[in-house]
Amino acid sequence: GAVVSQHPSRVICKSGTSVKIECRSLDFQATTMFWYRQFPKKSLMLMATSNEGSKATYEQGVEKDKFLINHASLTLSTLTVTSAHPEDSSFYICSATLAGVSTDTQYFGPGTRLTVL
Amino acid sequence: KQEVTQIPAALSVPEGENLVLNCSFTDSAIYNLQWFRQDPGKGLTSLLLIQSSQREQTSGRLNASLDKSSGRSTLYIAASQPGDSATYLCAVFSGGSNYKLTFGKGTLLTVNP
């Protein structure tokens, strides 16, 4: 149980285009979803916290107009990288917490590798 | 601001050896600490979660300890196997009302057959 999927697993796009990444909780309802990014040989860094039906809370230094997060249902959150540039190339991972349960346990997706040419 | 440090950054050992990975954190007001495994280009697999009130957790050949007051945790792997080769990440859940997971950079473990 508590499986989180991400789609796509890998995406290559041209500079200036927008890319949407989906995060789904497959067998549970997720009150809260988190988006992280990971650069090579660096820590996972939290980008934003997303609660179903409300606006995402962004970490300091993360541009909310560039990284659009939508959490329209209890099983789906999307991250859209708008006008992507090569410096946005990274590994993006989402996680989700069980609705109605303490938020200290996060279930992680398999990640999405974004390469911007 | 919570900061998590992992030492060593990389470790290479022969198969069968017991080993210890270290994690330290700057703010001891944590809810819990987790150890994850990450294979190249993959997501995270949770290995062990230690609540702030606990001292250790065990799962199979893995044992994780927590000393909250000193801001340290160790992950002990017994009888290492080549399949244990991966990056091991330590993360602490903290932050008061603005709680979040803060990750270390990880330790890249290579177990040689």
C-alpha cells in the first residue's frame, strides 16, 4: 500500500517550453503532497508543500510563477515548469502523506528526470 | 535553519564487512529521523524511521540509532552485500508548525564482491 507514481519518468524538452509533471497517490488519499528537486550530488531540496484545494506553500527562493503547483484532488498534484531553461534540468520527486494520518510519514514517488536543451 | 550533514560522502567496502554511516543535524527539535536508500536515477526507498522519543530501530541487517540531544544518528549495516550498493540519505522532520523534511547530501556506498 501507499504507492505514489509520477509521470513522466523522464522528459527532454527545448528551452522555453513548459513541462507538466504528475504525482498520483495510487491506493490512498493524500491530504498533502510535497515537491522536491535534486541536483547531482546535492541534497533533495523541498520546493513546495501542496494541500488539496488550496494554494501551495513555496520555500524561500522558489519562484511560484515558474513552478506552478496544482493539487485539485486528493490523489493528484501537478508541477508545471513554465518556460523551462537548462538550469531547470534536475530530478524532481514528489511525496504524499495519508489523509487523516500524521504528516510525518511521506511516501515518495519514483522521480522525474527533466532535461532542458 | 535545520542543516543535515552526512559523513562520509562516499564509502567503498568489501562484501561481508559491517559498516556505519553517520548523520548529524543542527536543530535537535525534531519529530523524527529517517534513513532512505536511493538507487541511481531512482526515487527513495524508506529504510527506517525513528521517532524523536526512540533511541533505535532495526530492520533485518540494518540498525539505526538516534541521539537527539547531540544531533546524531548512525545507520549500521551488518554483513554488507553488493546489492546494498546505493546512496543512503538521512532526513529529519522538523520545523515546528512549518514542519518539513530536511535531507543530507547522502553517502554513496559501494560494496565490492
